[in-house]
Amino acid sequence: MLILTRKVGESITIDGDIEVEVIAAKGDKIKLGVKAPKRVSVHRTEIHKEIQRQNRMSRRKRGDITGLIKNLNKD
């Protein structure tokens, strides 16, 4: 993990086209601004994990349905 120190108004650039800027800092909280191309998904980690969990569940359900269809076609 790369650890950086930034002040309000300073930013970092990721992969040349994603910019993360420190917008505000108050106590133990900071506000970040993210500029990224539309093709890049930007989510809070807890939201990203929930999306991944739902995608896994969806794939399992699709697999169950595909298996049922294959079994029905055998008859």
C-alpha cells in the first residue's frame, strides 16, 4: 500500500487520467473529490463489495437455472 500525505487542495493522479483531490478535512474525516473518465466506476469500498456480492449471487442463480434447463432437455 502506498501511503501519501496531502493537504486540502492537493491531489494525486492515478494512471494518468484519474485525479483524487483532498477537498476538506475536519477532525478525523476528510472529503475527497474524484475526477475520472465515465468508463471508470468509482464507488465507496462497502458499496463495491456489495455489488461484487450481488454479482456472485446472480451468477450462482444463473448457473442453477442453466443446470435445470440442461436437465429438462435430457428428458
